[in-house]
Amino acid sequence: MSIQASTAPPAVELRGIWKRFPGVIANHDVNLVVGRGTIHAIVGENGSGKSTLMNTLYGMHRPDEGTITVDGTIRTFKSPTEAIAVGIGMVHQHFMLADNLTVLENIILGAEPTQGWRLDQDAARATIAELGETYGITIDVDQLTEELGVGERQRVEILKVLYRGAKILILDEPTAVLVPQEVEELFGNLRRLVDDGVTIIFIDHKLDEVLQISDDITVIRAGTTVATVKPADVDRRILGELMVGSELPTPDTESSTVTAQLELVVKNCSAVSAGRTILDDVSLSIHRGEILGVAGIEGNGQLELVEAILGLQAISGGVIELGGVDLTSLSVRERRHAGIGYIPFDRQRDGLLLAAPLWENMVLGYDDTDRYISGPWVSVQKARSVTDAAIERFGVKTPGNSVPAFALSGGNQQKLIFAREMVAEPKLLIAAHPTRGVDIGAQAAIWDELREARKAGLAVLLISADLDELIGLSDSLLVMFRGKITAALDPAEATPEQLGMFMTGEGQEVK
Ligand SMILES: Nc1ncnc2c1ncn2[C@@H]1O[C@H](COP(=O)(O)OP(=O)(O)OP(=O)(O)O)[C@@H](O)[C@H]1O
Ligand SMILES: [Mg+2]
């Protein structure tokens, strides 16, 4: 047996993979070997071809050239169904669960167990319970998916893949949406899976995490694999240089630009939904030139706070003012016109028209502003030229302004939304995870843009799961827990660990 073990083929071997899209070579001559029962990280800049490569391995794309070998056998997959059949499962960068189904229904969707003619839900329940127990992945299967936070959604996606018998698990940026505690939990689950012989391939922009959990790290640059290294042999700087060939930035606030002029004032706001208090007497203010960071585990009222400011969530009491003007009776559109920019929590659902060209996405929400209007209509020419300038200024990687938004890589979609909101020169920018899924170089560029705009008087409400970003960029910091502001901290002194304590409701209030 030992001879067999030592000659066991790798779980995955990709040789000379090429994949072209109109105007783009997404992958060229990619070579990748992933050992069985290992955790293999894939890192690289936005648009470098990571998702494309994984989608190809998962049977969503056919490679133009090259071979895919799984457990020693060459495979050509016509669809994910065929990849699943040989034990490959994938959790995508953007989750794909149906909101209106329960967790159980989502997990078994497309792989329903039957007993004769009847759907055998009991069998499914038993299997899921067993999987959950083995790998420590806990979830209430009768909950409606709509009600789940991102961390829970991810658990459902992973269970769904395991339920189909996956032995090779591909995770595309699994930690991008998680707070540190959830990342630790995920990594614990991944270790248990690997101990059980499962092979894991995951994409991640956070190099500390990559160094912490992987057995091997492959760097992709401009569509091709440039190196595979062991975490012990490299550090953040070396990895960063392999990816982009430049130094790593840090999110320093630099000197304060906070003015005495109030931009946003939220006073004693409360909101109730389905009999539950979702905002509990929330008060905060942001001055011109100030970045206010709000920390919290998703589901503790941050989204509701943002929606209350935007007019998407009715408040049962309290006042919201922008530049001294009461917003309470204004519509969403009127509030946006009053100068509120918004980078939404979910870029694909709320930030983009995926099938529409980039120039249309640029205009989205701003179609009646002078910037785009010519006579009575939106001028396509104006829209295209503003889009081209934004693509250039914000480094959006694309062959042109007429490609549909879905053809951009995840990080480049994020950059486009950031560009759209900044180009509109808001007074208040509500930025939910502004650098989620963007690579280290682009992250630095976004931080620079925010700092520059702040110098010019922009007020920013920053929500981020990246605690280093939150601490580094913010002039002041609040923590939300169960719909309430539970702590106010000085970012100059706060640590991620301390923030983490407050976020889970364990910390003492510091004022
Ligand atoms: N369906 C598609 N149609 C056209 N072009 C595409 C499509 N999918 C990806 N591309 C292009 O292929 C290139 C690689 O994209 P990919 O999504 O693989 O990048 P990535 O490394 O995953 O980036 P990110 O870190 O931003 O998610 C990009 O230039 C992208 O615009
Ligand atoms: Mg991607």
C-alpha cells in the first residue's frame, strides 16, 4: 500500500491551458499540479485569470488548448455536471443560492434523493446532518436562505458541494465576505476536510491568510502561472512582488482632514422589521473630511443603517440630516441627488446591470445629471467618454467600454462601481466593503482616491469586514452589535483583536 500511496497521482494536473474571450486572453499556457489532500492557494491580480481557470477546471468553460487530468485520468468536461460526477465541486466568487428556498432545498436542488416517485427529504436531512457533524459545519436546514448572513450562505454552498460527493473542492475568494472570526471557522472546516482526504483549491487576495493555511501557493500573473511556492519559503512581500512586481501598500490615514462642519447626522434612529428591532436608537455624525468606520459582524444592523440613510428602510423614530437638510421625507432618488454616493454590499445584485455595457453601468443612477445629459436624453457619447476616463483613472481592466459588466473579473466590477460613485463627486460616500475582492495594488489605489477625496471634504461612512482597512482608514470608529452602537473607539489605538471582541459582544464599552 505504501508504494501505491507514494505513486498516487495528483488530484489535479493542468497542462498548457489556454482560454480566450473576445478581445482577451484570459489564460495562456497554465500549468498547475495540486497534490491530493492538500490546500492549494491561487493568488494574482484582478483580472489575471484565476476565476476563469477554476471555472474551466469545473467544466463551465472548455479550454481552447491544454489538458485537465483528475486523479490520473485525462478529462474533458462538457459541463459542471460532468466535473461533479468525478468529484469536483466549486463555490463561486458570487454565491448562487436561491433566496426563496430553504437551506435544505438549496442543498439538494438538482440532486434530489428519491424513494420510488417521492422526494426523500428524510434521507437528505440525515446525510446533511452527518456531513455537518463530520466537518463541524452547523446550519439550521429549515431556515429560508434569504434570512442568512454571508457566513451562513457560504456554509450552505460548501455543504451543497459536499452533498454531491466532492473530493476536490474549489473555493473562489471564500474569505472576501467573512469577518476574521468566520475566517477562522472556515479554515477549521477546511482543515477537517483535508484530514479526511479532500483536496482544496482556493483563491484569495489576503496574503496573510494564504500564508497561514496553504500547503502550496500558485501565483498567476497576466493569465499564466508564474510560480508555485511553499508558504515557509516566502512572505507577503515576496508574494506581492511575484504578483505585481511592486511593493505592498498599507492603509495609513495620514494627517487628519476632519473639519468642524457636520455632513451627516443620524439622531436616535430606530427601525423595526417583522416585529424585531433592527436599529436601536442609533446616533452618529460624520464631519466633512472625515471617514467614520463602522465595524460589526454582518447582520448586526449595518445594512439597515445604510438603508435608513438612503431611504430604503423606513425608520420608526429619529432624524437623518445631510448638510443640515432633513432627509426623512425625501425619496431614495432625491437623497442620492442631495449628494449621497453608495458602494453597495452586494455588487452584483445592487451595483450593476450585468448584461449591460460598461458605459450604461457608469450612468446607472446618474442618468439625469448634467454629466451625461445632452438635450433631453442621455448622450451615449458623453457616457462613453466619461467611462473611458474612469477606466483609465481607476485601472479597470477591460478591452473597452462596450463589453458587458459580467465579462469583467470580480475585482474589476468592484473598481467600476467605485469609479461610478467617485466620478459623481458625492458629499457623503457610503462605502460598504469598497475594496472587497480587489487585489493589493488596486486596494492601494482605492485608498488613495478615498484619502484625496477626504482632503477635499468628502464625508465617508465606511463599512468593512477588513479590520486593518477599517482601523487604518478611519478617523473615528464605531461598533454595531444587535442593531445598537455598542462602542466608540479611537482608531489610533484600536487593534483588530479588540474590535473583534466588541463585534462579538464580548468587549467593554470604551468612550
Ligand atoms: N465571460 C467572459 N467574457 C469575456 N471576458 C471574460 C469573461 N470572464 C472573464 N473574462 C475576462 O478574462 C480575464 C480574466 O478574468 P477572471 O475573472 O478570470 O480574473 P480573476 O483573476 O478571477 O480576477 P478577480 O481577482 O478580479 O476576480 C479578465 O480580463 C476578464 O475581463
Ligand atoms: Mg475572480
